[in-house]
Amino acid sequence: MKKFIFSDNGTLIDKSVEVEDYHSGSIVMDYTTSANDVYIGSELPFNSLFFDIASANAVAAVPTISYWDGSTWQSMVEVLDETSSGGASLAQSGHITWVTDKNYSWVSEDTVGSNGNEKITGLGNATVYDLFWIKIEFNATLTNTTEINFIGPKFCEDADVTGEHTMFGVTAFKSNYESGKTDWEKEIILASRLLVEDLIDKATIVSGDQLLRRRKLRDACVSKVAELVYSNLGDDYENDATKARNEYSKRLNKKNYGADKNSNARLDRKEMGVMTGGLYR
């Protein structure tokens, strides 16, 4: 579980529980420039976050993502904001992705020292141990009703699911599954979480933060969604559920997931599975 802390004029508000549960809780991002910051900490470095937006920001704004290097905040590079629409960040659900500056390390650190002094700038009023932190700032004051429902892993999209399982795009099939259903977002979020848990159980990773190339998990995510849906539809779809389960197991047994093994939030050639002359480089 990540730590999500909203700084309101220096008052630190822990909203971790609200954004970690997709089904309950949310936070209103009443963000004002120069008065607010967002801090997110995790046990390992990570390179993206999925934001499920419940109420959109309508003000043109660009995020700056920084990470703690042990002495100061360093800016991420290659920031890609898929929540942006019409120049407004957090205007729609999507991922925000970044790359660390290769000239500076990302350091896990306590927010305060043994004598209570601030060790991470801006987080001295919260005592949290041994996390890798990012800071998110925006260059404009956001719509004061901007609301985030969930922040967490998401490895496939609705179009991926309906593209492979065309029946899932049929309105009657959705209604048969759940009255008024319009998409498979809820199942995708659940499938993504279960996928991470399965990879941890297989000792492939120790944390979902290590999965730096989410699209490598797309096919497995689609199969897990299909398994969940068919299983919930009962005996008439038992064979479909079994087929999806077997396909999921096969797709989960890839040799390379784009996993960060050295905790630097970057993939080296070996981590990418690139070989030269029969050897990993």
C-alpha cells in the first residue's frame, strides 16, 4: 500500500486509505498553487500511477513530478500525462508516467530523523519510515471539486477486453452481467490487483511497483477479466471460465515482464531481456 499525503499549507493529511480502495472512499483535490502539494511514498521505486477520476478538473494545468534523492527534490523527465484533456491534468482517468533523471539516485528515507528533525523537505510533520517518495505539483489552481476515486495498478483497458472478447462489448451481455453496466473498469482494476498478487506468489516480483512496462501485462489482464466475468455468470459459462483461466496461466508465465530488479525505476538491458552475443548486457 502506498502512502498518499496531501499537504494543505503545511498541514499533512494522510489520504492513503481513501485512494487505495476502488469501491469506497475518494479524495477531493482542492489544489491551490503555492499552498498545496501531493506526496506519494512506496516501498520500492515506481514509474507510473493510474488515477481514476470521479470528478474532473477543468482548468488548464500541467503536473511536475519530483523524486527525493536524499537531499533535495529532483524533477522526473519524460512525464506523460494521460489524465490530461484540453491541457487540463486530472480531466479524465488515466496513467501519469515518468522516468527518473539518470544523473540522480532515488533514495528511500525516513521523513524525520531520530531527533524529530525534518529529513525530507515538506514531510517533516509526518513520521513515515523507509519509503521512496514523489512530489506532485501543478502549475495552476485546479477546479476545487476535482475528485480522485482510486490510485493503483491497471494493466489493460476496456478496449483491450472487448477487442479480444467481442461479446463483452454487447450491451445485452453487459446487462445480463449487471444491470446498467457500461464498461469493465471494475473488473479490470480487480484483475490487475490479482495479477500483481499472483506474480508475488510466484516469487517473480516482491511488489507491483517493479512492473515498469504495464502493457507487457495487458494480455494476462484481459484473460483474468474474462475469467472473473465468466465465473460470475454461473454454470452456463463454466467452460468459458476454464478456458480463460488456462489462458491467463499461460500468459502469466512470460519470461520477462519488464520488472525492475535493482530498485532504480529504470530498466537496464538485462531487465528488458535484451541479449547481445548470447549474453545479457
